[in-house]
Amino acid sequence: MIVYDATNAIVGRLAAATAKAALQGEETAIVNAGKAVLSGDTDMTISKYYRRRLQQNKGDPDKSPKWPRRPDLMLKRIIRGMLPKKSSRGKQALGRVRAYIGTPKEYEGKAVPFPANASQLRCASISLEDLCRQI
């Protein structure tokens, strides 16, 4: 089992690594999901995800895309976008991924910091927790 600490981790790189490990059959847990960082202009990022939350299918609202407001579920939704979710292989891979807002007791001391972190960024960034709070 791989346990990543998402503190200051870049969301896209973390999600790609997690999706790849899940497709290879590895159980993956991500702790401190709210502290992961999205790079780019803060206002543009907030408006992008806010517009995604407002999308709806008027003919059948149940088929509208669902974007959660909780940081752990938002991270899992981003990972789901990198998996072949319509195949059984992708569904099983998504079942092997766990995301947590804090650090559960069973993962204390086991979490490995993700190598690609926000200190390498030269642009503005926003944490998932702040993004979810603003949308």
C-alpha cells in the first residue's frame, strides 16, 4: 500500500501518479487532501471549477456532472478523470484509491511526502481546501 501526504503536492501530478498505481493494482491512500495545491491564477481556477459545478443537463438533471465541495472528494473526482471509469478495470482501480482530509490514526507515520510540491512552482496557486471553500 502506498500512502502519500498531499501537503503542498501539485494536484495533477499527484492524481496521475495515484491513477497509474491504482491501474497497476496497488492500494493507494492520500492523506491531507485539502492541502494539495492547484497551480495557476487563483481567480481563473475558482471560476473554472465554479462553472463546472453549475453545469446541468436540463433534459435529465440526474445525468449532470457532479463536482463535490469537499477537498477529499474533489481530489478523488480529479483522479477519476484520469481513469477509464466505464471499464471494469477503471472501476476497480478507483475502488483502490482512498483520500482523507486529515491523517487517520492507521496512517500516522506511514505517509510519504509527494516529490512534486508547490515550492517548485513559479506561478500563483490555490489549495484544494481554499478552492472548495470558495465554490
